[in-house]
Amino acid sequence: MSFSSKMKPKVAVVAVCLLAWLGWREIGRNRWPLASEQSSVSSTAVNSVLDHPDRSTRQVSLLPGQQILSNYASAATRPQDDLHAMAHVFSNLRMLVKGDSPFRMGANEEFAAALLGKNSAKEVFLAMPNPCFNEQGQLIDRWATPLFFHVRDASRIDIRSAGPDQKMWTPDDLHRRYDGQFSSGETLPD
């Protein structure tokens, strides 16, 4: 066997590895940041990618919360759908962010902060601006009123919307229990 016939397979393997490495490096440069890398990605950056002329050839990954809340407060959905979607977002956040206390649960602002990346895993689920946030960074219903979260325990969270009158604790409130059941009007809990 000649020297050149021994080297041909090795050169071919090295060439394939080199091409694969260069291709992988190029893919890495053109990818959208992972959710864990997006804490500094603004909505301007998202819009600039979406407005990019070759956006049809680029895959844009939305944050998990953006996907779940894509129809939040839209005319095509009901207020109950909004509260279901909000509960779904927190269910997914709890699944991804492990531990005894993955994020502070209590006030509206603590839930909002957890979605924005202030959680134990620094996992960003939503970015502002978003229809579910007001200017103060609170999570709001479709009538722009801050939602009320009642934490029974880490896996049982009730969500309450003030309803169309925008006043909490009135008969038009909509209350979603942790188990997905709704109360309104006369059946509202105290």
C-alpha cells in the first residue's frame, strides 16, 4: 500500500470535520439567542429580525410566554381564555424553573418579574412590551386592570380579573381557580 493511499481516507475525514466545524460555527452566528440568553434582548431586536428582508429563511424563536400568550386580550378570544393562558404560562415556568421556591409568589409584580427573568434559573418567558403588561410592569387583564393572584401553594394559584368595570371585588369579576374552574357573579369567592 502506498503512502498516498493511506493518507487519502485520513485527509477526507479531516476535510469533512473541518467543513462540519465551519458550518456549525456559521449556524451559531446566525441563530436567534436561546431564552436563557435573551435577558438583554429587547422587543426592538425581535422586531428588527421580524422586519428583516430574508425573515422567511430565518427561523425566529419566540419566548415561551410569547407563544402561549400570542392571543392574549385579542378580540378573537374570551376573558376566560386569557386567564387560562396566564395560568398555562406559570405552569410552564414552574416546570422549567425547578426548586422549592423558583420565584417569589405573592404580589402581581413578583409574578411579572418571574416571567421577565427574575427567577432562580433566570429563564426569560416574556419581554416587554407585551399586551399582558402595563407601563408599571404589572400583569393586566384585557381591560388594563392589574390581575390579582391568590397563592394557595406553589402549584395552586387562583387568578382574578376585575372585569369590564375595572374594579376588583365587584360582581363582574372573573375568578379562575387553580383547577381551571371559573367563578363569576354570585358564585365569586370572597
